[in-house]
Amino acid sequence: FVFCNVILGPQSMLFGDCCPPASLSFFQTPRRIPYDEAVGQEFRPAKVGDSFGPTWETCWFKVELSIPQAWAGQEVHFVWESDGEGMVWRDGQPVQGLTKEGEKTSYILTSSLKESEPHSLTLYVELACNGLFGAGKGSMIAPPDPDRRFTLSKAELVIFNRDVYELLVDLEILLDMAQLLGEENQRSFQALYTANQMVNMCDVTDPSTFPAARDLAAAIFSQRNGKSQHTIHAVGHCHIDSAWLWPYEETIRKCARSWVTVVRLMERNPELTFACSQVSDLPLGDLSFGSWRGVTGSIQEFVAKEQFIPVGGTWVEMDGNLPSGESMVRQFLQGQLFFQEQFGRICSEFWLPDTFGYSAQLPQLMRGCGIRRFLTQKLSWNLVNTFPHHTFFWEGIDGSRVLTHFPPGDSYGMHGRVEEILKTVKNNKDKGCVNHSALLFGFGDGGGGPTQKMLDRMKRMSDTDGLPRVQISTPDRLFSVLEKESSQLCTWVGELFLELHNGTYTTQAQIKKGNRECERILHDVEVLSTLAVARGSAFQYPASQLQRLWRLLLLNQFHDVLPGSCIQLVVEDALQYYTEIRRVGARLQEEAVQSLCRELLQPKAGSTESTLVLNTLPWERTEVISRTGLPGHDGAPDLASGGGLREVRLSPSYWNRAPQTSLGSSHCTPFSTAFLLFFLHCCFSVPLCSRESVPDGCYANQFALFDDVPLYWDAWDVMDYHLETRKPVTMLLKPLEITLAGGLRGSASFSLQIGKSSTLTQEIILDATCPYLRFLTQVEWKEAHKFLKVEFPVQVRSTNATYEIQFGHLQRPTHWNTSWDWARFEVWAHKWLDLSEHGFGVALLNDCKYGASAHGNILSLSLLRAPKSPDATADIAHHQFTYAVMPHLGSFQDAGVIQCAYNMNFPLHAVPASSAQCPAWSAFSVSSPAVVLETVKQASPRGRTVVVRLYEAHGSTVVAWLQTSLPVKEAMLCDLLERPAAQGSLPLEQRGMRLSFTPFRVLSILLVLRQ
Ligand SMILES: [Zn+2]
């Protein structure tokens, strides 16, 4: 200990002589600017001890250095210690990231100063005024402190004593072995006695005594293991959140700092491997910072050497629950195409270590995108149950399986310490089946990556008796060994549900709404543009614009953006991206419709006005549409009907023959909820069902407010104890009033006071022919730590409820028998959830909500939260959303719940047209109601090839015929990356193309069109 104090203390021997910079000056800017622009600015003098800021500013420092001649033969470092995140630039190139928090404060100028080397040089340090984890005021996840100052505490040249450093690492490992291997282990005593001998042998005033001490350490480290020892595959890593406690734009620089540092380390350590996920941040960086190209060049070089290993396969490390099935396909499609273009190969591992749960549809999507392996560790965050495996087969709802590994150290940011190495083996739940596991080392979340010290630790433990073997390895080597050992592995079927962060299904409602709406917009633009191309016009498919919009949508699906666990700056960026998708999407849709229906839209002389209705879904629809906004109409609802992907032109007189539905007269009671009950009763007994849907004494459409104060992760978590604070919302502001008394549409509206200062206005709408009752809802939300839900107690008894997920659905229990059941007190769903018993059920549909639950006979939809960290303004806004209740006879499949949820999310498009007669036209139809045609788009690479994607939605084995009126000359099955399948050719028969489905199977087909 005396030895350590001497070496580490104020008289530290780690560093020798030092010398201040010849000059130090700075320039400050609120923008993130390229190097060339920065160095042309006027720099003012600065000194160590100065502080800079405020938060999010950037300081550029010009540092002129003059290395003393007397330091010949020495290892010379430029040491920089400051708050904030720094990047060193030399000769116009970024060369090294510097952050105290990431244990990187040295830039190695030379490992042995030679006479011939330049002794005078100029460096620039670009200092971002934010920490590795942003700038939270008081705690990491608190909203950023806008006024933080960043102090420069050290800037100097030093002589680095590498032999002292090596001795310190030796001692650290030996002391850890002595402490952690335990008294029962002979090796702990051997390590302790060796360390003691080393201390005795070293004379701190005489460095010539050090090598002999190092030899003692080397002797114990080189005592080998037996053959049976566990092998740890250590892979360098650096988790960089695309946006979280800092904005997207800073992430570009975080990537630059992290990756350039890794490249420097690789130059010095040819064995170092680094798994780089989030590679899509590369083009962002490249676009914004031209001077980055030197870095990407070196990255390519190390990719070729298989040291820098792109992993992931997706565009970003997206949320694993909320993106639609098609969005998830596009995450892989855009990601894998990018990997192919940049690195000449696609990824074979799906890499998603930090996402808040994993959809049970992911195994099939991975397999369809050339991926059979999956790595995460997030389920180690489960609050209630310990996940029983680290290496296992994960089986999705369709039966697809992928080999899955959770690094047993339960982290993606390890430091290569003895403690972590031992935990990796001790904690490993499957060590009876497999003898290999992964260890990911490097600073993460905010970037940073591996350090030299992490590597040096693990070099000493490569094969040391008493410790597991530690190899610097690659994901491919690890999974290849696991595949060989996989015969005894267990299988986990269904979703990987994270028992934490369940508030992320609801937080930042406007981001959720933007996601759902933009998924719909891109769907419709693709369908209509594809049809416009197919109908032989000169229409150009907007491929590059769609790619850009998709990439914005996919970016916002990042695992701290779509879940809403980000700061206000990120929310602003995300909402702006949605605005752009809406704006450009509307224009693209307009262009496609103009091209597709040109003849019908141009008013002809003497023609009367009518309405053209476009349906982008693949089944016939009969719906009431509102013609508000169309010329010559007063907003009175009309009835439109049409077949799959079909444009319908109907003369206004048609409406007169539409069925009339009366909602009955209003008998509103003054009680806040009773009228809802009444309303539901009268609606439910329209032609829908012959039985009551709501039990006696219960109220449907009941709003409830809960206290919502998580233990720590405010925006992320809703804890089970919130359920104990339920307060029904009963304060009526404006009583129920009939707004449309009948005809094709009946509606009624009312207003409620919620909490102290929020209000809710609702219009309840029932349309003729529509089997569900819609609730158009507006909320002025001004709460703090409250959770608003709407509840539907229903007269249904079932132990399981059904929830829509990507390309399918799954069931979760309605009871809390076991800890695994009650840990799912708050779950997620997409467009619908359903509670059914034999012959009858009730479904809840929604247009932009994801949080839900079904406990006993109560279906709840989670509407709004009000967390204060990391965004103090989260969800304090005006909100508009729609949900619907749909009682049904028979099963939800037979009742068409799935189709109804689509209909509500994909409204018919009504455009003014001339009244020239035109036959209805349908592009596609599918013979089975179990099969949903989800996607119609141009194939990539482009040309006159169309991709259509269908899935089996009922959970059944079925043969379906796909019929199309497009001029198809050839059809073949393909994978999700749009690569033709071997023997995938599909004969074109009279009835169409014959397609065989098993439950929840997703099929993609390439249709080559005639010119
Ligand atoms: Zn993350």
C-alpha cells in the first residue's frame, strides 16, 4: 500500500516532467461547426482554470506545444483534463477523443521521442459543453442545466512512465484476485503473496528494480488453466444513444470521438476488436462534417481487417415494442442495405443491448433479413423476475427461432476488471450447456468506448489459472462456438418482456402519435405511388424521397426517442422530423393521386362535382365519410364503399340510399359517468350484438387518474403501486349533448375536468354500418406525475386477453397468479386489444396509443402521463386522439376486429372529382380474411418490380389467393431484404397466386411488371 501511495499519490511516478503549452487560446460558438470553419475564427487567450459555457456551446482551443529537447527517448503525452467532451484535431484530422468521465485524458504524441520528430506542433481541441451523459441538473436524468460551466483543469505536456503504469495494472489484477477469489481458493493467496513480494522488491527511487517485480507478476499470470475452464469472448464496444440526454446533432460528434479513439487504439493493439452498432450515425456524420472522411477511411481499413466489426443489422437500435411490423422490416432493410453498401456485407447478428423489451415477432423478422443470432442484456433489468437464461433459443409467434445470448455480466459497458470476469461465469445461467460467453467492454451510453487499460487488464487474464480464459474475440467467433454447443440449450417462446420502463408505452404522446401517423402516411404514399407507376403513366416512383422520409421515421424509433425517455431538445427535433414526413408525404401522396386518377380529377365541361374515394387497404369498405373541406359540401357525412385498394366514384345521390341509423333521443342524466353508460347501452344494442357488453353497475368509457411517481426512472417507469391510487374522473364541465341526431352519423359530446387544471372534451360517434363506437378525444393536459387511463369493464370472462403486435397478436393473462403475471400489470399493444369468451368479446381500438392492460374483466387504455425527467415539459400540451370500442359476436378474428382497427387507422381518402362515369378499379384482392396485404412498394433496386408483403393475421394455417389487376409478368417469393427465394417462383393462375400460410407467417413477393 505504501508502494501504491507513492506511485499514485501527489508525488506520482506515473508521470515524469511536465511542461505547459507554449500558448493556449480559444474561440466559442453556440453551433457545432466543421473544423475548417472553426480554425478560421479569431481566438482569444485562455488559461488553465478558466471555465466555459453555458451548456451545449462549443469551445475550440488552439494549443501550441513545444516539446523540450531534453525529453529525447521518452514517451510524451498531451494531457487534457476538463469538464465536457473533447476531440483533439491534428493537421486537420480528428485524432483522439478526450473525456475525464470516459477515462481518456491523454493523447500520445510519441512513444519514444526522436531527434527527427517535430518538437513544435499545434493541436486544436474541440470541447463540447456537455458531459458524457448530457448536463442533468442535480442528477443524471434530471432536465439539463442550461447554465452549466465547464472548467479546464489541466493542459500540459508530460513524460509518461510506461513501466510504472504496467506495474500498477499488474498490482491491480493481483489485488483483485486476492480479494475476489475467496479464502477457499489457493490462487487468492498466491496473488496476495506475489503482490507483497513485488512491493518489497521495488525501490521507488530506482526504476531498474521494476522489471524484476514485473517478472514475478508475469510468472503468476502465465500459470495456465485446465482444459475445462470457461472462455470469455471479450469484444470492445461503445453504446451510443442516437439521442437521449443530448440532441441528435451531438451524437454525430460522440460517434466521431468514440470511433477515432478506437482507431487509435487499434493502431497500437492489433488484436483489439470492436463491435460497432449504430453505424447509421456514420452517414449523418459524414454529411455534416466533411473533414470526417479521414476517420471513415480508417474505419473501412479496420473493417477489412475484421477488427472494426459493424453489428446490428438495423438502421438504429430501435425500440423493440412500438414500431409497426413494416417499420421493423424497414429498420433491417435500410440497415442491411447500408451495411452492404458501406462494408460489402450484411450483419449476421441482431444487436439490441439496451431496448425496453423485444417483440415476439422479431425472430421471424430477423430470419427474413439474413440474421440467425441475437444479442441483448436488457432483461437483466427486470424488476421482479430473474430471466432464467443467458444463452438460449428464442422462438417467435410464428415458430421462427434465433440463437440468443445475453452477456452474463449483465452490462454492455464493462471495464475488463477481475470482478466482471468472475461475474460473467458465476452469473451465467446456462454454463451447464455452453462454456462460452460474451463480455462487452468500453464506456457506453454516451459513447467513449474501450481504453488501453481495459485491454491491458484482460491481456493479463488471457489464460490464468483460477480465472476464466479471456479472449479478445468477435461476435461471429462467439456465436459460432455457441452454435456448435447448442444441442442442450433451452427455448424461450414468445416475447422478451422487460419488467421495467413500462411507462415508455405512453410517455411523450405526441411522439407516439407522430410515429403511428407517419407509418400510415408512408404506407399510403408507397401504395399510391406504386399503383401510379404500374398503371403505365410516366410517373416516377419517389424512391429517394421515400428513403429519406423512412430514415427520419426509423431514426425517431431509436430506443430513447419513441419511448419518450429523452430531453426536450430531442423531442423538438423528433416532432420536427414528423412534421417533415407529414409535409413531404402529403405532397408525394397528392402527386401520386394526381397521376393515378388524372382523368377523373380534371373537371370536364358540364360535369357535376362528385367525390373520388381511395382505399389503401386490401378489403372492401363501406364507411361514412365526411366531405368537410370538399367544395360544395357542408360537411354532412356520406357513405362510401369500395373494394380492395380501389378507387370509387360515387354520385352524391347514392348517399340517399344509405342505411339510416338512429341513435335515439337523448336522455342525459346529470351524472358524469352514467350518461356514458347510457350511451353505450343504446349504441351497443344497435344491430351489433344481442347482449349487454357492460356489467350492471359498471361504467364504460370511465376515465381514471392515478398518482404516477416512479422510484427513479421518471419518464420510463410506471410502478405497480400506482394502481393503488386510482381516482375515477367525475367532474363534469359540460354535460352530454347530442351533436348529430341521426341519419348516417350520430354523435354526442361532453367535457370533463381532470385533476386540478386539465380538461377533456370528447365526441362519441357512431356511424351507420360501422361496428365500433369512436371516441374523438381532446385533452388540455397540465398535470404533474399523473397517469390518465380510460377503462372499459366488460361482461366477458377470460383468463387471457389478446393484444395486437407486429404482423400478428399474442395473449397475456388477465390475472396475477404468479410474479410473471403481475409484473405485466402494464403492457403494450398496437392498434387493438381484445377480451373474448366463446361467442362474444369486446375489443378496444386506438389510433395512436400503445400502453394498455386487461385485468379481470377491465380493459384499460393508457392515455397520458406527466413525468418531469428528463423533460420537465413532457406531455404538457394539447392532445388529440381517438379510440373505439367494438363489442362483437364470435371470435375477434371472425368479427373483423383486425380489419376494423386498420380501417380506423387508415381513413379513406376523399378527393373532389368530375362526375364522368368510371368503373371502380381494384388493384389487389386477397381471398382469405385471415391474410392481410400490408405493404405495396417498389422493390429496391428500383425498376418495374413491386414488392407486396402479406401476413397471416388470425393465427391459422390457410391457403390464400392473391389477385391483382396490375400487369404482372412474373412473380416470385422473396425475403424481407427483397432477395428472390430459391425455387420461389409463383405460377400466375386464373385465380391469382396461390400462397400458403402458417400462423403469423409473413410472406413477401416480387411482382415484375410488364413495360
Ligand atoms: Zn441506449
